[in-house]
Amino acid sequence: MRVADDRDLPALARLRREWTAERTGIPAPEPGEAGDGFDEAFAAWWRTELPRRTFWLAEAGDDRVGYTVVGSLNVVEVGNMPRPGARPGRWGYVGNAFVMSSFVDRGVASALLNAAVEHARVRRYQRLVLRPAPRGAPFYLRHGFVPAGEGMLMMLPSEG
């Protein structure tokens, strides 16, 4: 488990292609296919989002054969609008969680989410919010999130 950086852009784009194919049943165009434009669009999105978004990657493999990215998750940091008499705070939106189907039920998703929750605690977020797919809701309930409107919420303890 590690935080992604610019070197991981191709792997993140590949995961997004696989996510799309799993959800739609239609294979996504391969990188560089004529007229696709996805790689450029994904890179532009990455550059725009990176200052406020932290990405985690899960990898499988070893030093002998190399590593493959098998999952990712990110958290967008949102700062609360300041108000008189209150300490400014921030919270996180968990999004774009995806684990390749061959790695589901092997602890990858839990490790990614645990990294995000620890990040939120270190950054002193007030809460984490997410909007899971219906089939993902039980996973988040098991990890301490509670229903909140159309999404889910995890309140984090404040420290002074």
C-alpha cells in the first residue's frame, strides 16, 4: 500500500479503464487507440485534482517479477468555510474505490480504506463521507461508516 504519484498515472488510468469495463460490460479502448483521448483527459484530470486529492495504490507481485497495481482509492480534502468563533476544519470525501475482480475478498479494499482513514485521522478531518454503490454498502458498514442520507459517514474524533 502506498500513496500514488505522477509515475503511477498509467496504472491509475488502466484501473479506470478496467473499472469502466466491469461496470458496463464493454471493453474500454486500449491506451493510444485512435480517437480515444482517454489518456490525455485522465492526465489533465489528475493534474487538476492532485493538489486536493490523495490516492492510494494496492500492488501485488514481488521483486522478481515486478509489481502490478490491483486497486486504488482516493480522498478529496474539503475545507470548511471559516466562521467567527470556530476553528476551521476539514473533512474528506472517499471516492473512486476500485479493486480488480481477481483481488476482491483478499483484504485489498480493507487495506486501502484503512490507509484513507488513518490519513484522515492524521490530517485531523472531522469526518469522512462517501457514496457507495449499493453492493459496496455492507463493506463500509463493517468498517465503521453509517448511513447518512444517500451516502455514508464516519465521524472522526477531535483532538482538542
